[in-house]
Amino acid sequence: MPSGRQNPVYAYRRSADQDAGVTSRHHPVVIVGAGPSGLTAAIALDACGIDTVVLDDNDTVSTGSRAICFAKRTLEIWDRLGCAAPMLEKGVVWQVGKVFFRDAQVYQFNLQPEGGHKMPAFINLQQYYVEEFLVDRIGELTRVDLRWKNRVTRVEPRDDRVQIEVETPDGHYVLSCDYLLAADGANSLVRESVGAVARGQEFHDQFLICDISMHADFPTERWFWFDPPFHSGHSVLLHRQPDNVWRVDFQIGADADAAQALRIENIRPRIDAMLGEQTKWDLEWASAYTFRCRKLDRLVHGRVLFIGDSAHQVSPFGARGANGAVQGVENLAWKLARVIRGEAPGELLSTYDGERQRGAAENLLHSTRATDFITPKSPISRVLRDSVLRLAKRYPFARALVNSGRLSAPCRYDDSPLNTPDEDRFTSLARPGSPCPDAPISIDGHPGWLLEKLGGSFVLLVAGPAVPDELRTLPDLTVLELGADFAVTSDDLARRYDLVGGAAYLIRPDQHVAARWRRLDAGAVTRALRRALGCELKEVA
Amino acid sequence: MSALNVEPNFDDADAFYSALIEAHRGLSDEQSTALNARLVLLLANHIGAESVLRDALEKARQSVDEETNT
């Protein structure tokens, strides 16, 4: 942590569940783990009117920066949930990346964001700030019971509920729930308790991660070195965070002694060699890690639902861990809420597994490929990798092959059974299953953003003419009519949705497209809505 | 989907072959391996089509495997 910053400490409070003589310690949802996934899940379920209890064994936020790079889609989700503003204010926006091989720059890229989106392509922000802002948001909510220093010691899934045993400073207590969300991380106790096994690949290369505060004027860019003279044979990543803190990530190989590498007298020469001895810096935090790329075969185990690292782990290259996790939570929350409220069949939860298995598989594929490029596993793969880097300096074609991490992009749920496949022709990419692109709009003359009007409930986005009354009275459906409810201030909406005269989009509560038509038809909308709620899954089953 | 062309296609097969050998002249084994890698990458980009490239990879691998098994 930067000098001067102290992580907040959250007080342990005795809950009513611990009082003797309490007859019901049963809750609709218990979330185990107050990291980015668990906290986001609690906020998203609160927004759906669902009470949650969050149990965390600690009393503070993340130690060390950990996840630092948050993507546009993740920020859009947090914005919908009312937590993005402090993150944007604190976070560092970056868009230039440079790639070096040995002693020279190979090329640079600019993730120049496309205009007409509220959120930037990426911000860098330490995980401890993210968690703090999420906890702050929970403080404003009424349906989240966040319990610090509540360590789960046992989880017992039963047919009609899940029983949970908890250890606190005041001793032991037992509670139960209809659904348990396992957000307890890579070494999930819940996963062990239900006998779920994460499968995938283990990587033996070790990495040394250092957060340093610098008093140097360094540009806000992502620098990636392959085999630099100051760290021969390995890779190094330099990335800026707020508070003048920089992330330096050294690949140190499979055989390095991590305990030795972590000693300050061994860290200092590494960083001095990189920055030059004249650069003044202080070490804030250091950690050594290896990583695994793996996921569960099933994210839904009866009443136990896995989110975040307990469900899937990826290599850090591409910032796909926390970003993938938040997108998974957003996918689950609206479905779980509707099942609990009795508005959708239990089968809807199986589509959390289907859709997010696809998302996790994409994230795993990209992060595994990046890992294989960064750490070649055989002499010939090193020759090919180095050849790509040599060619990339001169020929643009080879830059497409340079892989220092393919940065997190949202998954399109193309084959989801919740989609109503297109029957009409559209020129836009916002096809069923895709996340909705943002666009600038105005409401009553005030500038705003389309995504601010989507989500929470289903939304029928229409471009006239008259919307049948029967669609205006459907529960869980909000009509958003171009012209009547909002105006456009650019051609972004028309381009991104191909939304012209009479066309309509049915949009899910997680801002993914469920269906779209050239001509609005009330019957088709009702059928698509039933389908998107999983009602047809029930009939099949 | 286009397939890899395995019919004769060189303008001048003999000229290409001698140019290929010539390109490796004076190189160590290590340098030759690097040259081959670069050549593969340059040609692969020129072809571009994934199906053709996969077909080429398969046929090349098959040829090596057959050699090993006989």
C-alpha cells in the first residue's frame, strides 16, 4: 500500500443470528467471501430486492493491489449498481501500450477508445480501493447484512437448504439459506465441501510482483518487456496505478527461490537495473505467485452457486480474473432473484452455468495462449516467439501475433437458450446474446447515456411507432421509446443497434440483448420474454 | 473453405529450391532454425486463411510422423 494509506478496518458486530433462542436463522441467500465477486453479488441482489448475508473471515479489504485493471464492461456493471463513480474518480485511465524485446521497442499500440461510451476502455485501480468502494456502497443499502470476522467452517448442502457453520470472535453459530453463493476464492472451502473439482492447467513459472511508489515522471502507459537486458530470459510488466504506485511484474522462472526473491536486498537491484539507479522509489508491497488456469465443470451444484475465483481461475495476463468474475456475477444475480421471487423456473439457473461456462472458457483460452507466448515451453516455441518479436519491429502483420495478454472483452452469449434467434436482418453487431453497446442520449434535454436506462428489469427499446398497451402493463418489462422517452444526440445509437423506424430490442436485466425485430409485434415480445426467463427450459425438462 | 493447394504451383521450382538453400548458407543450426521460423510466419500471413494454414500444419506434421514411424 502507498505510504500513508491504511486499509480500512471494519468492526465485527454480533448478529441476531448468534443470540440464544433465535428460532429462525434462515436467509434467502448467503454469500461466502467479501471480495470483488461476493460484494458485487450482494449489491446486485439488493438492487433486485433480495436480502443477503455476506460472511467474510477478515475485517478489511485486500492486502496488496492484486487485480488492478478493470475493463469497460465491468465498469458499466458497477455503474448500473451505483458504485462506479468513486472508482472512475480514483482510477487511472490508460490507453497506450509499448512492447519491448531485448534492448529495443518493438512497437506501441493505442487503445484509443471509440467515442460515444460513458465508460473508458480500462482503468487501473488497486483491488483494495475497489473493495473499499463496494463496501461503502453496501453501507448505503438496506438488504445486505455484511458480517466481518465470520469464518465459515463447514457447509452442508441439503435438499431443502444449505446449512452453514460459522466461527466468530464470540464463538460458533449455525445459519441456513435457500441459496449459497461461493465467493470464497481460489482455495474455496465451499468447493471442497460439495466435492466440486476445478480442472485445468497448472503453470510452474513463478512471478514476482512489486508495487513501488515512484517520484519519477513516468508516462501512464503499459510497458511489457520480453527478455530485457535488465532481466535476461524472462518478461517484465510495468503498469501504473493511482497514488503514483507502479506495478512491476517480473517473471522469475520455475526454479527461482521465491522467498529469496522477495527479500528487499534482492528486489532492489532488479528494480534499479530496470529504472536506473537515479530513480527514487519505495517498495509498497511484494508477492510471489504461480498461477493456474482452471474452472469447475459445473458452476451450479444444487443450491450452491460458484462465482469468481472459486469457479474459475485464469492467468493474470489480460486482466480476465476479476473482470470475468464481475460479469459472471451480473449474469447470475437477475436470474437468482427471479427464481427466488417465483417469477422464473429454477431451470433458469442452469443458464448461468451455460452462459458463464462459455465466458470462462473464452477467458481461459485467451489467458492460456498469452501465457504460452510469454513463457515459451520448448526451444522451438521460443524460436518462434522471438521470431514474431523480431518481425514485429519491422512488419505490422507480426504485431497481431505478439501476445502479452489479450485484454478482457465481454462474452457474447451466442448460443444461449434464452436468446430468440434473429429472423429479421440487422446490420449491427448487437445480436441476441451480446452485451448492449452504450450510446449518448438526452432525456428531457439533459445529456445522458443509454446504458443508464437499461438493466434492472427487462427493457423494450423501441423506435416507434405506437407501442401496444398490452406491452406497457407487463410485469418486469419497461418500455423505452425513442422520441417519447429519450432523444439521440449522435448517430451512435442508430449505428450500434441499426435501430430505425419500427425496430425493437428486448434487453435482459443484465443489459444483454434477448431478441430484436424489424417490426414490433406484441405476441413475439411476450414469447421472447418468456423464453428469456427460462420458461421454455422448464417445458423441455 | 479453401484447401491447401498441393498441386504443382511454383513459377520455377528449381530456382525456388536453390534460393531456399542459398538463404541458409553460412548460418549456424540455430540461425537456420530462426530463419525457417521467420519464413513460416511471413508465408503464413500471406496465406491468411485459417483452413489452409491448418491443412498445411496437418500435412507437415503427418509427413514427420510417418517418417518417424517407418
